[in-house]
Amino acid sequence: MNWCYAWIEECVRVLKPGGSLFIYNIPRWNILIGAYLMNRGLDFRHDIAVDFKSSLPIPGRLYPSHYSLLYFSKGKPKTFRKIRTPIELCRHCGKEIRDYGGHRHAMHPNGVNLKDVWTDIPPVRHWKFKSKNRRANALSTRLVDRVVELSTRAGDVVLDPFGGSGTTFAVCEKKHRRWLGIELDFCDVIVDRLEDAEIKHHRNDDHVED
């Protein structure tokens, strides 16, 4: 964990007052990282559970089915935008799954308030959503899109110290955010993704309120 604490310390150092920090990891490690961030004086906002069903059962333990997305800020967030997600529909019949206690008529027309459990993030399995030159796991653009819209506005700067396949940078380009990135192994993959735009974005029907 000392290596993680080292790069996290640098993220905390460059984060501006009012800025937000998100860390996506398995719960085991995010417990330690969250404690470290609180000891560093950052404000805990949320521990978001991201539904993830492609892992395998572990003997003697509960079936792991989610990742942890930590959300901290340096003081009061400068930007926190309200997000609503669409009313969930049955993929077979197309009808609404819930009746909301008989108060469906009172629901907001743009959807329901975003919760801290995200069950609508698709896994990145199809090649149209990731680079064939990097077979490692890739983040869903819907996940990054939601984080970017939640905590920034057009023109703000986003830093991703682990560029990977360039998902964060592609989303920032689409959403008109400025960005800084770091990557050692897959810079050519990121450049290709940004220049050719062949890798598709997952559909995101979130409604963002200013």
C-alpha cells in the first residue's frame, strides 16, 4: 500500500480547494485508501458501490459483485451537479419495473435522483468499446461520463494519473473538459483512440441539472 499512498499523496497535493477525487478499486483496498484520505484531511462524500457481475465466486466468502468508487473532496465541492437516471424499464416487455409506492405520478419527469449504488454500468466486453491493442480491463465510458458530469463543468481540468486505454481522456474530449494524463505502457493506444475515434462510447441517458 505504500506505493498507493505515494501517488495518492501527489493527487492530494495538486488537487485544488473545492476539487473532487475519485478512486475506483475493490472494496478491500478502498477501505484502507479511504482511511488514509480522511487522515489527510479530505472530506468524505460517498463510497459508491458499482455493480460488477463478471467476477468468480471465492470459496468461503460471499460472492463478490461490486467495485468501490470512493468520492472525496478538498473542502466543500466547488461543483456538485444533480444527476437523474431514467425510470428503469423491463428489457423484455418495456414496462416500468417499480410503481414507487403508488406515487409514480409524483415522480420527476427527468427520472430519479442518482443513488450511491450504480447498477447500470455495463461491463466493457465488446471490442467496439475498447482497444484491441490493450486486452486489460477498461473502464466503461458511462462510469467516467457520470463522474465527470457530477463533479466538473465544461472547461474544468481533470487529472487521471493512470491513463490505461484513454477512457477518461476520450470522455473529457467529448464533454469539453481539459485534461492531464499519465501513462507508461499504452500511450500509443491512447493517441490512436483520440485521433481515430473508432472506439464507441456507451449510451448514457443521465439527465444533468445545473
